[in-house]
Amino acid sequence: MVQVETTHGTFLGPIRDTETGAVGADEAARERIQVRIGNRDLYGLDFRWFETTDIQAQTEPDDAVIVERQEHGNFHGYVREVRIGDQVLVDDAAWDVLNDEVRAARNLFASCSADRQRLRKEKTTTHASRKTAGVHPGT
């Protein structure tokens, strides 16, 4: 994962593509990289191209994270702290709680998905039974 700093801001994410080529017949070749910037709720985009000449700094931070979310694409950023009520956790304690919370969220999502599938099946079965019995909605 790279952090790219430009005059338009700082962006974080994995490089997805690179291009090298001339813009016009008389122009010099240009290079650019495509970064999956994530954070669709902030930027409205999943990917962004950066001309290498516009990049002021490019680093590979060790503490950057990608968190998969259910909405708005992946979160790309840094874990500075985790808050549980009035309690603020940092460092290893924050990671421990964050891992526990992610595990709990995944279990809840799996449970909800199973319930949703069960309800769909019941609805289909009920609809088929009513149709076989000659019962129509509204009668």
C-alpha cells in the first residue's frame, strides 16, 4: 500500500495499474499510477489516476490498514484509537478490541444472512402453497 501526497491532498491505497505513454505526437512520454483510494464516502471514487510529475511524496507506511466495510468501499487509513463508550484504547489494547469487534460484526452479519435466507425460503414455500390451494392475494 502506498501513500501519495499531491497538491490536491494525501491518498492511501494499493497501486492497481501503471501507464507510460506519450500524450501527443510532439510531447514527451508521461507516467501515471492508478491507486485504489477506497473511502468512497469521502472521495466518491474507488480509483484515482496520479501523474507521477504531480506526486510530491510517495511512501509505503507500515501502520496503514485496509478495513473491508459493508458500504462505501474499503476504509484506507490508520488506527489511532478505539473508543468503547467513554473508554479510549490505543496501541495493542486498541488492536485487541478492534479484532474482537470485527469478529463479532462478522458473526452478526453471518447470522443475519442466514435469517434472511430462511425467511426467503419460508416466503417462497408459503407463496407456492397458497398458489397450489388456489388462494390469491387480496381474496
